[in-house]
Amino acid sequence: MALMSKRWEEIGYAILMLVLMAPMAFVFFWMVSVSFRINLEATASPPLFYPRNPTLDGYRYVFNNPANPFFKYVFNSTVVALGCTVIGLLLGVPAAFSIARWKQMASHWASCWRGSPRA
């Protein structure tokens, strides 16, 4: 009997996850679908769920347009992300190491806090 209820619990969990993940999966489907449409189809009302005439014109415009240096933007974003990561690691790793090594200090401050009068 326990094995049967465990199986139903697993099925219920899987259904719940599918229901919760469906909106997120739809957003990705929508982004990819719109990327292959012409402007008229992308702004159609009512919306079309798949492109009638798939095209790569949007991708050609982004990658080949000299007024839109896409790869320069990607490089700049990568430099900023790597810089932030390095700064975070340079500050975070020593702090985490010191917190992990000074357990007696943590217990000292905790005991001080417990003994302090509360308002």
C-alpha cells in the first residue's frame, strides 16, 4: 500500500512541476517563435503561435548591421560580468574563510547578543 501511495505522490509531483513549468516553457517558445517572424506577423492581432513564413531577416539585421555593433555589446557585457565576478570573489573568499576559521568569535558574539537586554 505504501508503494502505491508513493507512486501516486511521484505522479502528482510530476504533474505539479509540469503545470508550474508550462508558463516558463511557453515564454521561451514565444521568444524563439517571434525571432523567426517578419514585423507584421510579430505584431499581429490576434497573435500567431508559429510563423507562417519563417525568416532569418531579424538575425541578419542584428549580426550584419554596421549601425548595431552586436558583438561589441556582447564583449562589453562579458568584460563587466567577469570584472564583477572577480571583484566578488576577491572580497567574498577571504571573508568566508575568516568567518569559517573564527568560530569562537561567532560564539562569543552570539553569547553577548543573548545576554543583552531586549527592548
